[in-house]
Amino acid sequence: MKTSWRALVAVLLLAGFPVLVLLVVGGFAAAEYYAFQHSGLLAIKLGIVAVPVSFALLKALFAIERTRGDDLPGLPVTPADQPGLWALVRELADTVGTRPPDAISLIADVNAGVRERTGWLGLRVRRREMFIGAQLLAGLRHDQLRALLGHELAHYTNRDTRLAGLTYRGRRSIEKALTGLDGDGWFAGLVRKLFVLYAKLYFAVSASVCRRQELAADAAAARIAGTEAATSALREVDALDVAWKFYVDHYLLVGWHAGYLPDRPAAGFRALLADAERAEQIDRLRRELPEEETSRYDTHPATPERVAALEALPAVPGSPGGERPASDVLRDADATLDSALFADLNAEAAAKRRTDWDSLVDLGFRHAATKVATAFLKGRTLEDALTRIDEGHASEFADPECRPPATAGPRARREFVVASVRETLSTMVSAALAEAGVARWQLSWSGPADLVVDEPYGTELSAALDAAAAADPDTVPLRRLLTAAGALPVPS
């Protein structure tokens, strides 16, 4: 079946949804009328089930034409704000033979897309919008950006987005109907089963149409920017998605619990991508496309399938100058990308203070170390903790999950917890030295932050910790070091 026929079937199925709803609701109404003619009690019992079900179905029916999310997410950019980006989009729109979008927004998501605001079940287009992930502008090459945007604009040429809008609202309506039919009872269950079967058919047909549209848009992207740019853009988006999630978990939110966010989030992401060790890891992600489990209900083919389809087509050469950064199309790129990444912060995130990367890492790790120290000290001082270790109670500072065998003797039990005690003691001492101003955590884009301790304390610290955490502990060297650093009071 050709795409046009599948699209027609998808539209007919969507049009059939209101018919099915009205038939079911009409059946309920007829049953109610019949019941009232014979037994008021029976009519009431039927109404208890039929009225909520009918209400849920009618509410879903009216949702088909309702436009959701009129506000443009992210950072809207006008032609006056970003003339270079708009010029590129208009050039690409002219190349694929469609009119450009009415609005462009930069979003904090590793994705790009287009949509149309429509009326009359998609027959009338009111507004075209394009969304571009700030991470893509930070990490792609210029020719890859051309391929990506050309792909999205190609959806306009065959009215793919108009169909996508229809199928999306249809999916939302059917999903809403199914959610509203979660009531107990065999009657509601029977109605739900009917709509589940209809939904599966609709989702399968509409998803098949969407997958074919994606492959057609990929081919258009290759014609616009070149085959290499189109295939590498697909690989790059997947790699950037993984890199961004890693960046958020290990860098962007490092100061979250301390009450801070970075003042230059885009610059940090670009620094991570540029780091030699990280670049090698990201390059491996580009080369080794992950295995993807697909379903007949997926709207996009798996990335390996899309790459293979492009490589099977006649090769199209790229244009000169494609190697430069995609962010070159932006005016004041770093500030613009920073604004886009933080454009839709929730109230909690917006309340966080902003600071530079070096300060952020130090504040975040210091807060985490202090939290661990507080949990183990339980209101005591670090000096009290060292005294407890001297008294033979070092196991109090071991991880609660670190339990020696029940048959272990006293010496074996002490040996068993040495490593855990040392780790806890190291964290507590690090927090104390940082508080005393002689230690700080240093940013590294290649790995975890490094604790840098001023000399002469840095050289002596490891051996002092080993001695204090040993099975036969000696806290004297550590006490001497901490006192000299100002982290312990001078003995009277």
C-alpha cells in the first residue's frame, strides 16, 4: 500500500472515531429510553454506568479540534534577533519548495521539529512553527544543521505536518477516551475493549505513514546538504542526546542541592564535547549505533535503518564550508544558547543562584561532602569522631551495608571495615579542610572533580588517613595535620 493510501486510511480512521463515539453514546441513549419505558430502577442502574462513560467519550470527541499548547516553548527568536538563522531557514525552505515557518524557537531538548496550527480537522493552516534544540546548535556542524533543518522543512512539502497534527490530536483523543474508561465493571470494560482495538488499528496505520514520511524527509535532507552530512547528522543527534544526559547528571546539576546552577550552561556543554577524552567516547557513540527495539506503533524508524536507507541512495556531495560550527548562524551564540537552555525553568530551578563553573563544582562537592559528614557525625565534632576511633569504635563510621561475617573475630571485623571507614573519614576530613579554606574541588571535563589540598597538607593527607583508618588506628598524624590547617582547634 502506498503512503498516500495509508494516509487516506489514517484520515478515514480518525474521521471514524467521532462516528464510533456517537454510535456508542447513541446506543446508550436508546438503551436508557427503552429502560425507562419498562423499569425506572433498571434505567437508573444503566445510567450509573452509561452516563460517566458517555461523558468521557464526548469529552474526548470535542478534544479532537481543540488546539493545545498555544504558547511557544523555549526561547522564541525573531528575524531581528537572529537574522543568520532565519536566513538559513528561509534558504532551505526555498530549496525544498515550501514557505518558511512563521515562528522559530530554541528549546532545551536534543531535538528539532516543525508543527502546524490547523483548524477544520487540519484543512486550514493557521500558523507554522519550528523548534531547534540549543544542544544541536552547540554540537553540530553547519552542514549537519542544514541537513537537520532541511529534513524538518521537507515535512511541510507533502503536508506531512498537517497529517501529523491530525494523528497527534487523534491519538490524544483516543488515549483520553481510554483513560476515562478505567472504571470497574464488565460493561465499562467491554466499551474500553472496543476502543482499545480501534486505537491499535489507528496507531498502527498512522505510525506506518509517519515512518515513511521520515524516510522521505531524510532523502530530501541528503539532496540539500549531502549524503555524508545527512547520515552523520543522524548519528550526531543520538550521540549528543547521550552526551547531554551525562552532562546534566554530572555537571549541570552538580550544585543543585547547594542552591546553584551554572551561569554559562551552553559553554559548559561545548567544553565537555571539546574535551579530548570525552570526544573519544562521543566518537564511539557516533560509530556504534545502538540496537533499537522497534514496534509497529513507532512513528520513527530506528536510526540504523534510516542511515542504511540513506547510504543505499546515490551519494550526493556536500557544499564547501560545512565543517564550521552550526552556532556560527547565531548572533551572540553563547548568550543565546544559555537563554534557550534556561528558558522554561520551573519555579524551583529559577530560584537557584548562578555562578561560574569553577565555583559551582567546588560548592556542589563541598555541600555533598558536608552532608555525608553531618550524617556520620550525628551532632559530634570531627575531633569527637577521631576520639571514637581511638577508643576502638571505628565501625561507627563504616557504611551500614558493610557488614562483616557473623563468625569474624574482633581483628577480622576491624580489617573488614577499614576501606569503608577510610572513605567516610576522607569525606569528613575533605569537608573540614574545605571549610578551613585549604582545600577545594577542581573542575575536570575529563572525569570527576579533583580535591586539591594546599601544601604541605596535600602531600601528608593520604598517609595520615591510612593511619587513622587502619585496623590498629593512629590518629595522631591526622590530628596534627588538621590542627596545622586550622580544621581542628589547637589543644590547650
